[in-house]
Amino acid sequence: MRGPLNIARPPQHRPVLFQAGASEDGKALAAATADAVFTLNPPTLAAAQDLYADYKRRVAAHERDPASLAVLPALAPIIGSTEAEARAKADLILELTPDRVALDLLSHRLGADLSDRDIDAPFEFDFVDATTFNQSQSGYASIRKLVENEKLSLREVYRAIVSRGFTVGTPEQIADGIEERFTQNAADGFILMAPSLPSGLDDFADHVVPELVARGLYRTTSEAETLRGNLLGA
């Protein structure tokens, strides 16, 4: 609209800006402009620390305080009273996933329409034009790396990339992983993505949150009056 906005400025002055994605362009955009970045959760602590450090270096290169960008990996917990029970839940989720949902996710990651493909057919890159690819660049790269030395079906590729994103275990094991990443410069927090609803959220709230509270890792009250303040302490 032309002229000044006819509503008062909010207490945090502007909305919190989130950026999603770990491609080179995505990381550059986050470093220059974002308050928080949503990333995939790397499979190892070392890989997570490298990604975290990369974001912080990029922020500093833009003459911003590295603490002004919160790095928030995805957390997809599958929780059981035992590790075996949690792994059985993970297997069941993959088994119950409709073929069309699996193909839709692969289509998004690859920037190619796979809806008419046989999900048990061999995975090939002949349906992907990497020169025009502009969908999920980091997702594309992860699939490319996965199939470099293996002959997999579309179903096997889907299950591999999805299961890699799961954090599977008991409440104590889930809390251990969160604590390790948070205290070892690998994450500033997490974005919870429950693989099953509502049970996944209920399990996390009922069993993991109390464990995090006991370890002093989870606030029970807000410390600031704005989202930015609670995310970044500013």
C-alpha cells in the first residue's frame, strides 16, 4: 500500500524470518537475512557440527553476530519404551506409507514428476534434468550420494532417505541425542516433526519433555514477550 502502514509496529519490530534448506544458495540467504534456519538433521555429530559452523561463519562474513541466526535442525523422533519397540514403530511407519505418498516425496526432492512410475522399479536419474533443477537442492544431493554405488528401487530410495531422518529410541536416548547436539555446537534448538500424529507429539510431550526439563534443557516458561526474544534472547 502507499503511505505509512496504519497499524502499530509490533513489539519485535518485524516478523521473525525463517529460511529453509541447506543448498549453497539457501545457506547464503539465511546468513544474510534470516533470524532462524530450518535444516535437515545430519546423521552424525561431526556432520552436524560442520553444518552449524558453516552457517555461523557465513553470518559473521555478513558482519552479523553469529548468535543472531538460530540453527534449528529437524527432529523426527520415534519413541518406544525400549529401543526395539521404537525401531518396530519406525518400520511400521515406513510399511504403512502409501506408494503415492512415497512417490510424491521423491518427486519433490528430485524436481521430477514420478507419479506414474512403478515404485519397485530400479531408480534411475534419466527422469531428472539437473540443469533446470530448482526444487530441493540439498534433497537432490542426498539422493545422488545415496545411489552412487548402489542399485536401488524407488521404494528403497524413499525408505532410506526417510529413515535417515528418524531419531529412534527410548525417551532417554532421544534426550541424549538432543543434549549432545545442543551442547556440542551442532544446533541451537530443533523443529519437531512427529512422524505420526497425534501419537508422536503425545509421546514426545509425555516422555521426552520431562527428561529434558530434568536436565535443564527445556524451559517451562517463556523468558521474553516475543518469539524473537525466546529464540534468540534479543
